[in-house]
Amino acid sequence: MVKRFLILALVFTFIFIPALHAEESKDVSETKVLARVNGIDITENEILQFLQGMGPQAIMFYGTEQGKKMVLDEFISLRLFALDAEQKKLDDTPEFKEALENIKRGLLAQAAVREIIKDVKISDEEIKKFYDEHLKDYFTKPEQIHARHILISDDVNSVDIIADIQGALSKGVSFDELAQEFSLDPGSAANGGDLGEFPRGVMVHEFEEAAFNLKNAGDISAPVKTQYGWHIIKLEEKIPEAVIPFDDVKNQIMQELQNSKNSELLKARSAELEKIFKVERF
């Protein structure tokens, strides 16, 4: 399975990576030749570019010496397959020519896009302006609470079970222990009923109102009825509304503004090109 994935990834790499790294490769000096197939070199730089193109997880997996050897073996195999196909004149078939034309169109489109957006720059003033104007919308964390609960089914035994739990709590038995023993919520019972942190709008209305009405850490609610049954809720912590610092989101905003400007430029250029070249929609 790994080998099949790698050979497919390599096919992609030979088609697209040279174009993606064209700008980077201009200043890269010739690197160590790792193999030669029918007089054509395979260099260490090609291997490294391939690893970068596959992403960080793949780099971790294939970035070892053993992994690089595996990649080199696949590069060699791919070159051999290409030579074999060339000898068999497979590059002269209609299917190959059509595929080659499609790849050419894709690479030309990529080149055109790079040319259109190459001068797009986002200033610090633009980033700060966006942050200030959207502070409440995007960069403010709403009030949250950290709570636990014990879920009891709504049946003939619920009154007695609730009484037992409340009695145990009054005697100092820990909420966590009681949640593990009595709660029917499979997602939180094993963790002492811990629901983690959540804002308004996440839980069902009745539960949310009761939970957010608790005032102090350690407060426990009266039993609350919802569609799931009865809940006893314990407040662990109230987390007030907070503003996300500008420096924490500056790069994210820059990328969003960059993408937005790129999109506007490409859309405008596409509209211009439709007036130059004939487009028929069916």
C-alpha cells in the first residue's frame, strides 16, 4: 500500500513540483547526483523537493535515510517506466497527447495566476484595521463556563436516584465519584461528568440556563429536566469574555486578506479575459 501511494505521489511530483518550485530552483546550485538512468541524473535536490511537496507528515515518515532510499528507488522505477513507454511509442497515442495537453493547460494556468498575484502585498496598517473593525465579530472569545454533570434517566426511579445523589453530596462525597457511579452520559461519566469548557449556544436551552446561572466555582444546581433526562450540574469555573491579542492572529489575518485580494484580482482578470476570448456556456 505504501509503495503504491508513493509511486502515485511521484507521478504527481514529476508533473507539478517542477512548476511549483520553479522560482525556488533558480538560485539552487547543482546538488549531489544520487543515480543516473539512461544518462539522466536524479539529484538530491529532486528528492528533497519531492519530500517538501508531500507535506510535513510525509517528511517525517520519508525523511529518514531509509525513506530517502525508498523514494530514490521509486524515482528510478518511474524513469524506467517512462523510458519503456517511450520505446513503445505510447507518447504517440491520442490519450497521451490529450493528457499532455491538459497538463500543459494546468501549468500555464498556474503560471498566469502567479503572474497576476505576484505583486499583492498586505501592509501592517491593513491588518490592524481589519482587526480593529472586526474585533467583536472574530477576535473576541465569548463568556464560557467549565462544568460537570450527572445525567439520570427520566423514569420511576429518578426521584430516588436524585435523592441518593443529593444526600451523598451533602455528606461530602465528591461530584466526580458520583458522576462515575450514576451518570448515564457515556461521553463524560468516566471523566467524573466533565463537559469541558463551552459558551452559550452549545447545550440545550434548559441545561444552558441552569449552568450559566450558577454563580461560583463549586456551586451545584437543582435537578434540571431536558429531553435527555435529569441533570445535576456542577460549576467548575467561569471564564469571562476575552479579546484575542492582535499578535496571536496577525499572521492569520494577513493570510485571509492575501487570499481575498488574490481572489478579487483573479476574478477581475477572468472577467477581462472573457471579453477577449470566446466563451460558450451550455
